[in-house]
Amino acid sequence: MSVRTYLPSAQFVVIVGALAISGGVVAAAQYYVSSQNTPVALTSTTQTQDSAWEDSLADIQAQSGTNLPEAPSEDAIQNLLAQAQSSNLTDSVGRSLLVKLTSAGVQGLGSDIPTQETIISEATAQMNASLPAATPATLNKVEATPDSLRDYGNGVILAIAHHPKANTEETLSAVGKATDSQSSASLPALKTTEGEYRALAQELQALPVPTTLAPLHGQVVQNFFAIADSFADMQDVISDPLRGLTAIQRYQALVDEQGRLLTNIGEALQKGGILFSKDEPGSAWGTLLSAT
């Protein structure tokens, strides 16, 4: 299964996530932007008890007419955007896009490329703002000697071998089943994979690390913790598609970066004259380097 199936571009993720929740609402907004002759009443496909943000949006729409109307105040727009926020990222971005599209339409904008790009950029920024901050890893540093480098090289491979379920196949299999069936039944399996990634990060963090490799190793550990953190959002791929797809995209980016970091570590060991025999775990570094 190719991960790219579940990794659209950032802009595409925003648009699809918004349409998935807003549905006919965004379609109505687009019709409104193109006509501007008749005010269009918009109704959210997701009914909520608190419809204050929709009422405010209707007020802004009512300002339109056959002539170019006065633009709504920035305070009104910001208040409306604040009311549109919820714990569901897909819902929030979808509503925010609708507000921005409607505001642009009232001002005679909306169909021009710069305005559309601005709206998408703001939605992407809102999406990225929800990402957790990375925490620098605390390492067990030791002097770099041939023995410590050899022990380290063997130790990293052993740590990875101790957590075989920390892999993309386990992860994407669960997500793929969920997205194909539109059911969250397979998603609880991600908890096991998340635990394996977190345990791997902890084992690598405790490993004695030669000072010369500490910067690379620290990033590897930090990335594995970040990978584990992405699973909480990934499990929301059905209930909150935008949040889930963003987490999958973040997961794949981190996995790709791990491959580059581990390759750099393997090259550093090789250049340092650290060669492993076939019966040592560290012999896997040779396999990794030959594959790149």
C-alpha cells in the first residue's frame, strides 16, 4: 500500500476537509460569489445548538446588493471566525473558509487567484497551528571512542529490532482499512503501534551516545517521539478527516526524515572506520547504506 494514497498536498487536504464538512454550504457560497444579485441563505450541513456564527454570517451576506456593498468590518469578521472554531479541526477550517469566501464575495472578490490563495494559506496556517511542539531529547552522552561507537551502532539496531511493530506497514494498514470502509473499527490497532514507537524512542534515548553523533541521534529520538504523538490525531481520520490526514502527512514526513538521519549516522560510523562483522547487529548498517 502506497502512503501517497493518503497524503494529498497541504492545500488539497484543506479543500477536501472543508468540503467534506461544509458540503452544500460551500457550494452555496460559491454560487453567492458568482451572482451577488440575490442574497443566498446558507445552512450548515452540521447542525449545532449554537448557530450564532451562522446568524452573523447571514447579516454580512445581507449587506450585498446590485451595487458594490460596503465591506463588513474587520471586527465583525474576526468575531465570526472566533465563533466558528470548535474542537473538530475539519469543522473549524470548513467554517473559516466559508466565512472568508463570503467576506471576499461581499467585497466583489473571491474568484481571483490571489484572494483564493490567501484564503487557503490562512486555512493551512490554522491547521498547522494545531500541531504539537517538538520537545528536544535529553541524551546519555559518552566520549567518542572506537568501542563506544561500535557499541552505539549495535545498540541502535538492537533497539529497532526490539520494536518490530513500529513500522509504516502496521500504521498504514489500519488507516487504509478505515478510509476504505469509512469505519473506525480498525483504528484501535494504532494504539499498539503508537506504544511501540514511543517505547523505541525511550530505548534510544537511554542509549549511550558518542558525543560526535549526539546531534543526529538527538533528532532521531525527537522524531520518534513526534511520530508517536501523531497517532492521537491519526485515530480521528474518520470523525475529523482534516486532522487525521494532516497527522498521516506529518507521520510520513517524519518517517522519511528518519531514513535520511539514519543513513547519515551509518555513513559517519563507516567514515570513522567502524566496521561490523556479519554476526553483529550493526552489520545492518551496511545493508542500509547499500540500499541508498
